[in-house]
Amino acid sequence: MATLIVTKDSGGAGRSESMTVVPPGSEVPLPALQALGDLAGLKGVVVADLISAQAMHARVSARFACSAAEKSKVGELRKVHQALINIYTSHVAALESLFDELELPRGYVSPGGRVAAFLAQSLGQAPLLAGSVTPEWTELTLLEVALALAERSLADALALAAIAASAQTSSTRSALDKAVTALAAGKATLEGLRELRAHCLAAVAKSKGT
Amino acid sequence: MGFNPLTEQGIPLGKQIRNWRELNIQPFDKRDVHPYTRARVIVMNGIEVESILSSHQFARHTDDWEVKTRLALMRRADQQQQKVVNWLLPGDQSVLETTLAYEQVAIDLTAWLARTEPDPYLKQVLDFGLLEDFDHLYRYANLIDLIEGPHRVTEIVGDLTEVMPGRPTIVEHRHPYDEVRRHFDSHTVDPLSRMHAMTIVAAEQQTMNFYMNVGPMYVPRLARGLYLEIAEIEEQHVTQYESLLDPLDSWFQRELFHHYNECYLYWSFMQDEVDPRIRDLWELHLMMEIEHVRVAGELLKRHEGVDPQQLLPAEMPEPTRFQDNKHYIREVLAAQIDLTARGTEFVPVQSLPPDARYFKYQKAVNEGVAVPSEKVIEEHVKQFGHDFRATTEGPHPVESLRSRPEADDTEE
Ligand SMILES: [Fe+2]
Ligand SMILES: [Fe+2]
Ligand SMILES: [Fe+2]
Ligand SMILES: [Fe+2]
């Protein structure tokens, strides 16, 4: 089961940086982070940071897709947003399983994870300007945000694959490989968003009216 | 099973608007109101004001008709709540009397929050602020004695809060960089810590705003000076406490947390309220807030795909209470009187290097001039032969701050 909202109650854990406070009981100790990289010849802290960032991106993206699916009034687009919910939820599940295998808490939100969440959340704020555009453009805005989130998600999968490929044979390496395979789910849909946007914009440009 | 507003039925938003007669409520009698009833009134006013201002800020970041109108409707209800709550204060309560009550709130609220705060860093921040507001009560108590005559202090604070020096106001003036603190992380924060931080921000912010506005209403230069000096510390306190909030939270999440905190505090205060009429008011407002939580949750769900049930705790934490904190405060006084801040951390003032920015700031504001918070004690000693204190638990826990009738007893 994927957790889309990480809170203390849902098992949130973290690592404090200069400006953050993580309660002592929820702090993931540095040695635990380092250990996962040692076997594979990688910097464990950085790998965990990246996984957390990808998980947070997928969580916010899944939530945005829920909101977009509810708001969209175009059947075809609503279906796309609904498909994205499932894709991102499966990504969250894959990354949480990866944390399981690396013996880190599933709800680990690293400093980089916080920033990834903020970035994705900020993209999701675009519809707050719905009053400035036509309903048609509001629909396009949902698609624009979905596309921006998808681009990052595809790039994330690529980055994780590169890290896995550079890892030495180890349990960490096989866990990473497994996650890379799982993250391929929905790739075609994510990549298809560019085309879909072009198609929608072309249709709007051709439509009658002002 | 504890209390969870998401599973309760509130008053529909459309039925929350009250008429002028309902809003213009009979104030309490300042002579027989319980000091902690007055304290609860002041806290809830600060909480409503913060919620309203936050909603205004949110409204300035969107032009979505549905979001803007929902916010406007909830905000109007919160505005009406604020009127009823603050209009409980009687017109014959002087500005200085209200000021004493504000500092009593700052003391006993902060002490309770610190005592129950689960996170060690946040607790340290609260303890640090506690000793400063504790000193403000002492300075204002001496001022009111000089300006409005004797007995006013105990009429307001009762014997629930002791009046004696805390960390002397003169040494509280620090460089702005040393007021910024670290913040909690939304993914790991205890729900109680979040509410503590939101509550203390609201309380300190209203104290800051109050002094900013009422400070010049007095004629004597000493009174005007003391208000502006302490208003500057309240600015420091707001800077300190607002630093605790996680900037990662979105507008919709903040909106939900604000109404949830309103709910939590009305629910808390309802349990201890001794005035039945005011208890009924807390209950009425709780019923309204249950609906605010529901509507803010609906907005969060629709616009961010977040289920409020997953963001909020399954039940409310232990209630926030006004209680006598005399012993706790004495312990903190004894252990932490010498602390100052350096960046985000707290250190003994003696450990600062001579070129620390703290000393530069101290010099910039204090050097070569009469410092109002010191002057007020000198004036009191001059007029009455001693400073004003109200203690019930023995001598001051810090020896250097014990009474010395002929001298200003707060020198560093
Ligand atoms: Fe309210
Ligand atoms: Fe104060
Ligand atoms: Fe304060
Ligand atoms: Fe409210």
C-alpha cells in the first residue's frame, strides 16, 4: 500500500538540516543511510536522498492527478488523469518497497525529498489562477501541470537507472534494479502527454468562437 | 475514542452569520471575571485574528472564484467570532490592565505549551520566550502602579501568576539575525507541536499588534517608551515563533490547519471554562469551526487531492489548559536566566565573544540613554521606596534578581 500523505502518524521519518527540526525518534541515523551505499560503492546518503525525492515527487503527482481527475470536464482528459493516479501510486509503492529492501523507513522524507515535494506542489498551484483564463484554458492548465510532473518523473526513472547501473553487484544493486523495472510502468502514458498537449492545443486553436 | 472534528456535525456555513444584537455581546465584569477566563478570551481573539489574516493572504494568491468565495464566507464567520470574543472585554478595563492580561496570557500559555511540548528544540524555544514575557509583566506592573495607582495588578492577574523579574528586558534586545529559529518538518512533526507553534505565533502576533497600536495612547513619556521597547521584543518573539512553522505547507493545508487549531482551542477551553455563558460561546464557536474544518478539508481534497483525514490526527491531542505554572517558571528561571540566542541556538550570554553582534545591537539601542524598562523600576523605587512584586512562593530563584529596595535590581 502506497502512502500518499506522509505524516508522523503514517510513519514519517527524516533527517534534519541546518533549518529543520526532526524529533529525535523520527530521525534516520546517518550510519543507516551510509550503510546502504557502502555495499554498492555509492554514497548512501545521496542515494537515499534521491529515492526520497522521487517518492515525494510521485506522491504529490498522484495527489495532483486526483485533483485534476475530479476537476476535468473533458471525458478523454479525465481518463488520462485517472490513469496517472494509478501510475504514480504504483511508483510510490515501488519506491517504498525499495526503502523496505534497503532497511529504511518507507516514510523517509530527506532534505532533498522536501524540496522535490515543494517543487511539485508549486507546479500544482497553477490552477489557483483559474479566474484569469477561460474554462477551456483551465482544462489545458491541468494538462500542462500533468505534463511538467510527467517530465520530471521520466527524468527520475532515467536517473535511478543510471545510478543502478553504476552500482557494484550487491543487495543494494539488485533492489535498485528491481525499482527501475517497476518505475517503467506507465512510461508510454507519461511520454504520450507531450503529444496529447499538442493535439489539445491544436484543437483549441481551430475551434470556433473567440 | 477522542474528539475528531471530521466525524462531527457542525453548523452549516450559511447559518453562521449573526446579527448586530447577537454580536454586540454583554462584556464580562472585570472585577469578578476569572483571570484565566480573561486569558482564554485574549487567546481566542489572537487565534481568530491570525486565521482571518492568513485567509486574507491566501485570497491574495488566487483568483479562482470558488476558492475566493469559500474563503470569504468562512472568513466572515471568523470575523464575527472575533468580534464576539474580543467584545467580551469591558470598556472600563484600561489599556494597561489589558496589557497586564496580555502578558499573563503570554506567560501561562507559553509555560503550558513548554511543559507539554514533545519536541526538545521547540520546548527550548518556548522556555526561552517564557522568561522574557515573564519580565514584561513585571515592568508593566510597575508602570501601572505609577500611572493608575495601587492594587490594579492583583485585580487583573489574581494570585495565579507571580510578578517579579524574568530575563531583564534590557538584555532581551538582540540582533534580528539571532531571532530566527529552525522549523519543524511537516512529515515528522507531532500534531500537538504543530498546534503549539501555531498558537504561540497567533498569541505573540496579537500582542505585537496591540502594543504597536496602543503604545502611543498614553501621555507620560515613560509609558510611551516602555510600550515601544516591549513592542520591539514582541517583534522578536513573532520572528522567533513564526520560524517554527514549516514553509513547505501549501495554502490549502494552512487553511485547514488554522480552522483545525481554532477547533482544538475552543474544544480545549470549553472543558475548563468556569463562566457558563462564555462556555456556551466556546461551544457555539466549536460547532462553527467543525464546519470550517469540513469546508477547508473539501477545498484541500478538490484542489490538491489530499484527504484531510490523512493529514489530520485521528483524534485531538490532550487539551491546552490555563493552570498555575509558578513552580515550572521558577525552575526555568533558575536554569535559563543567562541564556541568549546565537543564530538558531541558545547559549549562555557569557559564552559570546566580545565582538558578537549581540553586543553591537545592545550598544546601538541601550548605550547612553535611559532604557524605559529600567527607568520604570527606578521611578517606582523613587516614589514608593521599592519595586512592585507579587510573589507567593518565596524569594526569587535567581539571587541577583532579589529585591534590593534602593537599587535597580535588574542590572546585568
Ligand atoms: Fe474561528
Ligand atoms: Fe511580552
Ligand atoms: Fe512575547
Ligand atoms: Fe474558522
